[in-house]
Amino acid sequence: MADRGGGGERGGFGRGFSGGDRGGDRGRGDRGDRGRGDRGRGRGDRGRGRGRGGRDDKEGDKWTPCTKLGRLVQQGKIKSLEHIYLFSIPVKEVQIVEHFLGPSLTDEVMKIMPVQKQTSAGQRMRFKAFVVVGDSNGHIGLGVKACKEVAHSIQGSMILAKLNIVPVRRGYWGGKLGLPHTIPTKITGKCGSVSIRLIPAPRGAGIVAAITSKKVLQLAGVQDVYTSTTGSTKTLGNFVKATYFALKKTYGFLSPELWRETAFTKPPAQEFTDFLSMKKEIAHKVNFEGDY
């Protein structure tokens, strides 16, 4: 880099069109020792070596909770996601979902579409991704994210899908033999012009649905169901959202088997108030090496 900015041959064009002496003094030739060349070697140590790459081996795998719910989950005070759903506690950390459903979660990228915004400088194009996450056992989540890069939009959609995971209630058609295999009642979900109706089906009927809604129902753990759709189902984003909203409604009503008296218990924040009031000392590691 020092040869590139030398004032002898180029006259210091790296910093301006002045004479050779000025270019040699103030140009890149003088900064060669402390400029990009030296900084590149130094940053390789702390930027790529000890930074994002090196930290993953030691500290990156360890989860440091930021919320009270995260602290309770990490210490094993909360045993399942259903305990969280019981008290309608908002989940703000994706590690909470991964703690309970990590190995069983599967994701499906439903669609990646370009979207444009008109600005004074022209059109700004981004990529919008629809990702569905489920464990095929009564949990489903949907995430939508738009970013400049396709990989970033998919990654952001996966995180949002895990944060938006909801329980799916399953039931029987006819006799209550074996495990629940279908939805308990007829349900309708709507988004935009797309409306989908889910109808319970007998065991062995399978998922009678379009390809888009069939993937969502499979990830939710529904084995047998009939579907009926209206509207512009070719708008895949609204079609996926309508199916997700329909499955989300399954726990939104009380059927006769749920009429028995509820035994109320303390919410986690009240039950474990002594644990949450404890102060934990965190040793903050400060890196004084190198220039910033």
C-alpha cells in the first residue's frame, strides 16, 4: 500500500494533486506503517480471529438471557412452552423456543419475492421471505421479513417465525380412539381476499388441501383435514397467513370438555419472585488491545 501512495511517481494522487513532497508526507505513503497495511494485520487478530469467528467457539454457544422469562427457562424453572402459553407471557428471545423445541423444529421457505419502494433517487428493491416453522406435533410459527439480501431475509424470517410459534389444538372425528389426528371443529382464517375453511376429517382421509396450505398443516401436526378456499389463492403470502390464522384460532374457544373449573396458579413472575430478585454479577470483558 505504501508503494501505491508514494509521492515519487504519482505525486501523492491518493490525497490530492499536489507536489511529490506533500504527497509523500501526507499521502498514503506515510500512512503505510500505521495505515491500512498495519491495521489489516492487527484487525485479523481481533476482528475476524477473536471477534465473531473466535467468540463462537468459547462464548457464542452460551446463552445470556435478557428477560425474566429467559432466566427462568435457563434455570429450569419453566418446564414447557405450554406453561408460558397458560399465562400468555410474550416470548422475546428465540433461544427460549429453541430450548424446548430445538431438535424437533423444521423450517420451510414458502416464498421469496422482490418488493420495491419508490424513492426520490429511484426504486429501492428488497427481498421478502415467508418462512414457516413447526415441529409436526402441535406447534406452528410464521415469519415474514424483507431485507436487501436474500440470506438476511430468510434468517430474519426464521427468527420471527420461532418467536411467533403458537400451539395448535387437535381433536377427533367420530370416536375418540388413539391420538388426536384432526382439528376439533370447523375453523376459518382470512387474510386479504384469501379465506380458508378447515373441516375435520375421518382418520385416514389425509390432508385434502392445496400444496401451500398442505405444508403448513403438516408442520402443525394435523394428519386428516378437509379444506375449502376462496379468493386469490395465487397470492401465496396471504394464503399462508390465512392458514396460520386459522390454526391459531383452535385454542380461541371453549368446547364442553374444557368447561370444568380452572384451578388458578401463580404466574411464574410471582412464583419465582425470590429467584428473579437475586442480582447476578456479570464480569464484562473489555478488550483494550488494538486501536479503535
